[in-house]
Amino acid sequence: MRHFIPIVCFSLLGANAEPLPANSPVCDVAVETALCLHNAEKILMPDARPYGMEVHLTFDESRPLDTSGKKNHGSGEVMAAAGIGGVGSSGLFRNNYVYVPSSESFKSADFSYTFFVYLLEDAKSRLDGRIKVVLGTTGSAALVRHQNRMRLYVDGILDSSLVTEGSTKTNDLPLFVGGAPYAENVCDMPMLLDEFRMFSYALGRDHIQAEASIALGGVEPSFLHIGCTNCKYREASYGTHRRTKCVLVCVGTMALHTPVSAAACGVKPVGMLQTSEHGEMLCSPDEDCLDVPSEGRMRDFFSFLDQTASDSHYYAGQRPKKPNSPGNATSTAGLLSKISALEVELEDKEHNLKTLRELREREKLQEERLRKQLQYQMQGELNRTTEKYEQQCRKQQELLSQLQDEKKDMASRYERLAEEMRDLERRFAAKTAELHKQYGRELERQRRALLSGEKMKKQLEEELVAQRTAVQRQMEEAFEVERSQHRQEIRALKESFETELEKERDALAAKHKQQTAKWEAQASDGKKRLQGEIAKAREEEQQRLKEVTAQLLSQLEQQRNKHLQEMQQTEAAAKAKENELTIQMNKEKETAIREATERIKEEMQAETHK
């Protein structure tokens, strides 16, 4: 049994109602404001519009519908998979993509992208970041651009940042998600994507961490600092062993040890914390921990977390305050943008502090590197001398290989010359065949001309028979005589052409054989003299080939011109003969007609006199 699910569209109609875009789905039922069920026990209304959110794709429908309220619906089919977090469904991308048409709201200078991703396969080419993304786990990613800085957040933690030159350039191309046209097979990234959001401003750190807390089991990333440790949980939390290497992280005034290995942390072993928003590094991974929190302080910290979880407004004895009354939307948007800008400036300052610390460590490493350079200076000179000697050896080897390559090149050039000779032979044969075809076509044309002349003669004969029987007999005898003479001339021309063609063919064949024998003799002589005089033989052979080729071409051109002239002369003679016959026939016809008319006149005059 097939079930039909109607599509219900909600729209707030009125003076500020906007027309539906072209890519919007076709609705079965349209509701102006809200849909009430069971006497308003259940009310269906559009979702609230967050500030600055331009696109929100949940991948819970068969098409990528936008739930941000901006009507930026996408196109393409959604391949549904298990939802990230166990709610709804996610989009499976494997050699496919969806796209959202371009909009004016996409052309802002600052923007942000957030989404949850579940990688199915590792990348073929990668750019290593500070935080390792493990296959088969759900992660949160956020890309933020503010002015000329790009930031990448992984699970709410700043992974990397980049300073660009110039402002953001925009275009009218669609927003492609999961791939791009004509690149599905080239750029294939098997993954599950969910909760894709696009904002027209730069998100702050708190917003990103609030969304990423789902991927971290509900723990805000501010309380989670990633570090690489080589100690066990008991040694890191309660022990006082001086030989244990670990990283001590302070959150506010509470000390917290997180016994996580390098593989579980998902980062490379480094001597500096990857985020230091609320804490400092008290000891490096290569030093012993000098201070370990007591059990009482740990219990106080865990109780603080419990109170925060039970009462979200609890902090330092403060009670929850009443929310402010809703103000103007524009002022709220301005405050949000200012707050995000301040957060970005704070992140820049923290990033600068980290950079200064890294520079100080680099200076220490530079001093140590200089000392090592002074110690190994003599060893470096010895290495350079050895390298020079090896370079000389390599040069000699390269020279030997170059000589061998030149020898191979000479052999290949000789083979190419032989191939050129064979090519000339093939061209000569093709040219001869073409001349034969031309002669055949010319003979066929002459035969057709003769046939057409005979037809004209027959027509004239029929006309003359109609006038007078006597004139017809005389004309037939004259035509028969002329026809026999013409046939004899044509036969003689054919025989002369055939004899000349046979002579030319024999002469060309003999000349070709002589030239071939001569070339073979020259080639055998060249092979014998190849070891001593390779360069000289090559130049002479090339010059000889050029001369022979030019001679053959000139001979062929002369023969062709000669045959063309003969054909033209024959054709002109045939035309002249045909014209003479036509003129003579016309004259005889006119005279016969004139004589017949005169006789008829005389007979008529005689009859009239009688």
C-alpha cells in the first residue's frame, strides 16, 4: 500500500510577504500563519529566524530544504543515512552533491560555516593540522572569515588560522555541498554531513563552542584542553611521582589532570598546549610534574561542575536574573556583531601571545643550533670536499652517458633516413598510380565527347532525311568518310599515348631501380665508414638525399607538365576538329537547304507560268 505525505507550507502573508523563489518545493497545502490541531493543543508554525543565518540544511527531507526562514532551498537528491546524534537523518555524500542557488545574502565580506561530519574514509592527500580527526567518529567543524583572517575550528577548538591579502571576492555561482559538477569522481570524500549552517557574519568563539559541545558529550570545549601525556590516570591525578612526564592544565583556580594518550588526544606530541583560553602550561612533556592537585581540590572542582550542570545560572553565588524585555531587532543584531568582533579581537590577542611564546622557544633552539654548527664546522668542510669529489665523478659518468646517448642518436638518425627513403618510394608509386588514373579519366572524357558528337550527327542525319532522300545519301557518305578518318586519328592518338606511357613507365622503373641500387650501395658504404666518419657521412647523405629528392621532384614535375601539354594539345586538336566538322556540316546543311528552296521556287515559278 502506497502512502502519500502532503507537503505543508507556512508563509506569513501581508504587506511584507516575499514571493517564493523558483527552487522552492511545490506545496500541497498552503497556510498563511499557523496550523492549529485539536483546539490549539498543537500549533505548527515556522521556526524562529536566528540572526545572520542564511542557510540551514538538516538533511531530514528527501530534498535539501532550508529551515532558516530565508527560502534558500537547495536542489538535488539527499541520500539519507543515520542521523548524527541519533536525531533525524544525515546526508551521505559519495560521488554526489547538492547545491543552493546564489543569493545576495551570500555576498557578505564576513561569513561562517558550521556542520557536523562523520568521515567514512581517509583522505588521499592531506594537509596536517594540529588536531587529528579520527575516522568513524562524529566531529564538529567551523570555518570563520573575519576581515582578512580565516579560522578553522575542530570540535570548538581553534586548529589553525590564516591571514589573507585583500577582501573577499564574490560571484554568482551556486553553493555546492559535498562536491562539484564534473568532479564527483575526481574529488570523492565519503562522509556523513548533518546540520549544515551558513552565516553572513563572523561567529564568535562561544557560539562555535556551544554547537560543538554535542560532539564532546555535552562538555564545553573551554573546559577541555588537549595535551599529550605519558602518565597513567592515578599517577596524573593523585600521585606525586617525580619521574612521570605529564602536562598540568589549570582551569580558573582549579587544577585538572586529563590522563589522555597521544592517540586519544588526536594530536601530535608537542611541547605547547593547543588551546590556552583558561589555563597555562605549568610543565612541559619532558619535565617532571612539580605540583599535583590534592583530592580535596579535585572534589571541589567536580562539585562545581555538578552545580553548574544542575543550575545553569549558578556561578559564584549569583542567582538567575530575569531576562530583559525584547528590544529592537536591529540593536540586538548590532550588539551580537560587536560581541563577535570583540571575541575575534580577543582570539587575535591570544594568538599573538602564543606566537610570542613560540618565538622565544625558537630563539633558544636557534642558539643551540649555532653551537652545534660551530662544533660540526670541520666535519661540514670535509663533507663539502667529499661532495666536490663525488660531483666530479658524477660529471664524468654523465659525460660517458652523454657519449653513449649520442651514439644511439646517430643510429636512430640513420634509421630515420632509411625510413625517409622508403617514404619517397611509396610517394613515387602513389604519384605513378595517380598519373595512370588521370590518363584513364582523359581517355574516358574523349570517348564521351565522341559519343556526344555521334549523337549530334545522328540528329542532323534525321533532319536531312526529312528534307530530301538524295541529300541524306550524300551526307551519310560524307559523314561515314569523316567518321572513319576521325576514328583512325583517335586510334592513332591512343596508340601513341600508350606507347609513350609505356616508355615513360619503363624509363621511370629503370631509373628507380638504378637509384635504389645506388642508394643501397651508398648505404652499405656508409655503414662501413660509420665508425670513423659518422658526422661527415651524415652530412653527405643528407645533401645527397636532398639533391636526389629535388631531382626526382623536378623530373616528376617535368613529366607531369609534358603530359599536361600533350593532353591540352590533343584536346585542342579534338576541339578544333570537332568545330571544323560542325562548321562543315552546318555549311553543307545550309547549302542543301538553299538548293532545295531554290528548286522548290523554280518548280513553283514553272507551275505558275504554266
